[in-house]
Amino acid sequence: MCLIAVLLINVIKTPDFFNITIRNGVLYGYVIDVINRASELVILAVGMTLVTAASGGQDISVGAVMAVAAAVCCQILSGGAASVTEYQNSLIIAVIAALLAAALCGAFNGFLVAKLNIQPMVATLILYTAGRGIAQLVTNGQITYIRVPSFQMAGGYIGKSPVPTPVLFAIVTVVIVALILKKTALGLYIESVGINGKAARLVGLNSTMIKFLTYVICGVLAGIAGLVASSRIYSADANNIGLNLEMDAILAVALGGNFLGGGKFSLIGSVIGAYTIQALTTTLYAMNVKADQLPVYKAIVVIIIVTLQSDVFKKFVANHRSKKFPLQQREVRNNETEKKMTSTGFLLLITIVLFFVMYAAGMVIFADKGFAKPQMFLNLFVSNAGLLVISCGLTIVMITGGIDISVGSVTALVCMVMADLMENKGVSAYVAVLAALLIGLAFGIVQGFLVTYMGIQPFIVTLAGMFFGRGMTAIIKYRHDLHQKRSIPEMGKLPFLHAIWFYKQKR
């Protein structure tokens, strides 16, 4: 239904949306562009579906894994050079090495989740943060170009084939995974582990190995997507390959009707969800929406879609004569999917010990630079004051079993609003701070309502909030170029605003 609605909007906006022509033996058209551009997302969505079904969590590192695979492949092909016009090493060896690197990344995530019982979001956050840095190390911090026609085929066309090669990669991936799940018991095992891991173990299933295997598969598929993306631009760009695709992959799984808490899944549903997201993106670009503003509109559409798909809304429609939402019949999650991270005290102890060890090392290594002074220790709290405040709020959310990934975007938005009000509107610092707090409160109320009263998955709600916050920040930035008009004394009414002024002066 979501895909149909998006396509209808395209037909209204662009009457020739479904027109397909052949130019120079190649298929052209809006539909072809949507199918082609969604190929990497489709491949990622397949892997994300298996991970979600088995572990009840998501792998947010797939975008970074794409960058790692692309970096390994291009670095081997170039022999370390920044740009080559012929292979320095075998293409087969480069592809195998890239897929092995991606599989290793997946195995790392799988070990943390399946063996150590670390929450998937936390476990995959490691590679989400470090993956692109690893890719930068592989490529020596440069963009590696492979200007060889055979390398560009994976992102373009093979011979005289009118169908883009990425589409073929997506089709082959979906077919192979679907056949494996259908012809073997793996699909049933994944669903069983996701529904009730303890019961699965009691009947003889190795739930740890099954979870581990899904993360390895997800890593390999992310590697394939990275190779396709690298072929499109015939280079390895560690900063941009797969950027934010992990979020779209999770959305694809959700829009496909899959429960993000694990259990039964629909591979075809996730594929349709991926094409829905790409169709939405294409639609917004056709409506002349800027790339930086795109997340705002995407967030609005996503919230509308997931709200219409929520059980509460469906019950409300079925009982339209009732004035209250029938919240009492909400489905209860399985105790396995609700399992919290164990040994929290031990993990806290490790964190504390690691902090003091690193700080002591810094005192020894950088003693001549004043690192051992007490003020340096106090500066840690001053510099991370905002992070400490955000962590307190996020802790409360996580105690309830949820997650809020929009906090960074909300922070950026309120800072931009404060600066805009003081710089361009002549508003006092106190009023600007009050407005910022009201914006944060509004975000919390809206997201809290959607999660608690509408029964929408916290990750999806806050993901939309993240998109909306970043997009609104970009809109305000484009509408008003911030000029340094305020003086320090006026901003000094509130000491923490000095940081904003100093940052703007540096810019």
C-alpha cells in the first residue's frame, strides 16, 4: 500500500512517470531509475531482515561495512596508488578479499551479540563509529580511483544488456537468499530463535550459532552492496559510500511489515519497503527538494506510514464509533526479545578502569603539556557537559526498554534555533533558551505519544525524529546565514553560550 501511494503521487506529479524508453540500447525512465538506485538498499534490506528476525535488533554498521569492503577491493586493485587505469592485482582476489573483510565485520558483530549477549544496537555501534575510520586507514585517507571499464560494469551495464547491472545483483541476491531460506530449515530456525530463543535451545537449536550466522550473512551482503556502490563511482570513497543507508535499510524492514523485535519475517516485504523508500526519495527530488532538506519530508512520510500501519490505528478504524483507543489489547513482546544486557555492573567496572588507565597514560605521555594538572581533569566535565545531560535523558528512555537516536539532531536543531533567534531576530538569550527547551519538550511529547499511545517501535519513531531534526536544521541554515552580530557581553548573561559565540567566531 505504501509503495502504491508513493507511485500514485508520482503519476499525479509526473504523468510520464511509468514511461520506459530505450536509448542507445539502454532502458531509461523514472521507474528504471528507482529500481536501479534502490539496488544497494535492497541488498542491505535482505541482510537486515535476517538480523532483525533472529536477534530482535538491528545492525547499524552496514553502511560502514560497505565502505570497508569498497576500500579493501579498490586498494588491492590499485596497488596503493590513488588512481589507476589498469589493475595492479587480480580482480577476483580483490573481490574475495573485500567479501572476507565484510564477513569478518559481520562475525565481529555476531560474536558480540550472540556470544556476549550485548544489545545489537550497542554492539554494532562500534563498527558504525570505527568502520569508516578503518576504511580510511586502508586507503591511506584518500579516494582511490579505479578507471577500468570492467570494474565499472558492476555499477553500470554488462555488454549490450539494457538492464543496469546493480538491478541484476539485487535480483540474484534476493533469489539466492530466498531459495536458501525455502529449501533449507534456516528460515524456520531464524524465526524460532527470534520468537523464543530459550524454547529454541530447549528443542536442540543452537540459537547462538544461528544469530551469529545471520550477522555474518548481513556483513557479506553489505560487502556486495559496497562493491556495487564503489563500481558506480569507480572509486573507494570511505566518507560517502553507504552513508546513512543503514537507516534506510532499517526503515525498509519496518515498512515491509516486519516486527523489529524479531520473529516472523517477510523477505519480499523488506524488498518492497526498499523500493518504497527509493521511490519516495526520487519523488522528493523531482519536487525540487534539496538534499539537505530531504530528511524532513522523509521523516513526515515515514511517521504517517508507520502510524497508518500501527495496530492502534487499525483498531481505531475498526472501532471508529469508540472515542478511546483500545490500548489494552496491545501485543506483549517475547521475553527473549526483551532481554536486557547482562552483567551491567561488570561492564561499568570495565569502563571505569579503562577510563583511569587511559587518563593515567595521558598524564605520563603528555606530562610536559600540562595533562597532569587538575584543571585538565575538570575540562573533561566542561567539554562533555552536553553529552552528560543527553546521556541522563537517554538512560531514562533505555530503562523503559526503548531507544532515542534523535537526540543529536534535536541538539543541532535547538542550537541553530537559538543562534538564529539571537542573531537575526534580536531575541534575548533567555528567550532563546526558553524556545530551545520548548522545542526539545515538543520533540519528547510527540515521540513519546507515538511510542506509548500509538504503539510504534521506538527506533522507527526516533529515526524519523532524527531525519526531521537534521532537515529542519538545514532549512534554518539556508534561510538565514548566521552573521556574527552579537557581542560577548550580551551572550555572557548565560555562560554556556560563550561556546556558541566562540565557535561562530572561528567559522
